[in-house]
Amino acid sequence: MERWQRTLQKSMTSLGELSERFSVEVEALCEVTKRFPMRVSPYYAGLIERSGDPIWLQCIPDPRELFEGDFTEDPLDEEGLSPVPGLIHRYPNRVVLIVSSTCATFCRFCMRKRYVGCRSTGQDRHFLRDAMAYLEGAVEVRDVILSGGDPLLLSDDELDEILSNLRKIRHVEILRIGTRVPVTLPERITPRLCRMLKKHHPLYVNTHFNHPREITAQSSRACDRLADAGIPLGNQTVLLKGVNDDPLVMRELMQRLLTIRVRPYYIHHLDRVRGTAHFRTSFQEGLKIMEALRGYASGMAVPYYVVDLPGGKGKVPLLPDYVKRVGQTYCFRNYRGEEIAYQDMISVP
């Protein structure tokens, strides 16, 4: 057993352990954890400074998770878009392959709360055989995204086998891994793991920082190791009420990501997943954040702000209203709020 696996075994998984460390009303959380289990890695728990802070909100159960409203377990219809178990084929030329049903820390806002830590998704050789057989026949697929749960909670050998089998499929050109372990269990990013991943280029990793306090010496070192292995790193942030719904917080996060060689990729508007309503913000708040980034952060630090449409209809970017057209003249609003007229067509001799 590797060191990171031994560390993971020490994660906080019960309300008893939680109450020993923090002042909480355990009775109010019993029903929550019966429905949505808890796991907080020792490292991530160590980032909590006080009850209710941005780290606490992301990982500690909350009675508000029992609110249902019109939120559903699978608003993106991932299960309806699964031609074989564990494989989601939403877009024509790319698929998501679910290779793990667990994470180092169970995020309370998770888009897959319905099964992460709750049930097995059948990640065994039989499941992988069916998924690989499907991909062999789906010649239009060029891009495979490993997701979960967290793919990097597989052992190096298990992950190597999956990546090797995907590399044998001729029409699969790009491999991507979505992982939060650089944020929640950075010691998992070992030199041995990076040497293995390097064999499978072109390979991309998207990670998931939501707050500047998650950028630490340990998480920075994890990202350094991946980048030094030639792996391009992107970041997908979720807009979360009470965590990062502040333009200055988001600006600091995006700018600091560049300092650890992680390119901001997406800010996701929160999906309407049951158990996450208390994290929901308005689209207008997200657009204000995008306006605050433009002109005040490096262009490389400005991600796309996207909403994933219900029913698996795909991602759509949300953009502030920067331009109005009158005839052949456009009026642009710059980052200072100034309106500048600019003519689209000019007469040439």
C-alpha cells in the first residue's frame, strides 16, 4: 500500500470523528450523511480555519442538503446518455468514461452526488470490456475524458492499464483526466504516477480549485510535478454561494492558478443537482464576476463561464453584454465601462 493510500484511510468519514474535531450538532446531520456520505481527507480538513468558511462549506455536511425543490438527481441525464454502463456519450466526438465511484473528499456540491461514495458503478474488468468494445465501434469518438469519482484514486497500475487500452483504439486521439486530488490529496501526485502518465501523451489534466486558500505549497507542488511531466493543466471552478461568489475572490483564484501553471478553463454555473440548492447563485452574479475579471486579470486568467443545459443538451457560454449594433457601427463597452464606437465595414478604393 502506498503512502497516499494509508493517508486516505485516515480520512474523516463519521459524524463522531467530525464532532471530536469541530463543534457541530451531530443530530442535525444524521439524515444528511445517511443519504449523502461524508469523507474529508486529513489534508483538506487541515485547510479549515473555522466553521462555515469556504473550505468547510465545500466538505462538511449541511442540513440544507435535504432540500429537494425542483432539483433532481441527474439533471444532465447522464444515465440516459449512457449506451453502456459507465460511459456517457453526450457530444458526437467525445465521451466521458466513469472509472471511479469515490473521491478523496466528497464535495457537498458534487454533480454526481447520486452515487459518489453511495454506490458502486461497476468499475471492474467486465465494465471496462464493454466500454472499450463500444469505443472500438464508435469511430467518430476522438476524445475520451476519464472521470468519476476521481480517476486518480485508482492505483498507478490500474490507471495505466485503462490508458493503454484506450491508446490501442486508433481513432481515439486525445485523453483527458478530470481530478480534484491536487486540491484534496496532493501527495497522490507522485513521481511514479507522473512517469506513468507521461507515456500516454497527448494527455491533459483538468483539476478543480474553487478558492485561493486551496492553493498551498502542497497543491502547488502536485501541479508542478504534472506540468513537469509535460501535461497541460486546466482548471474547472464551480460558482458556489459563500465560497467564491465574490469578484475579488474569483479574480485572486484565477490569477494565482497561472502562477502554479494551471490555466483557468471553465467557471461552471452550478447544476440543479438535488442536495446542492444552497450553493446556487444567479446568472447575473456570475456575469458580474466575468466583468470583474476582464481587464483586471491576465487574459490567460479569464475562463469561459458556462451553464450545462438540463437533459444533456450541452454547455453554453454566458457572456456579458459588451457590444450593441446600430447599422454598420458597433458600440463596444470596455472594461472601464466606456462605450466606444467602432465601424465594422470601411470603403476601400
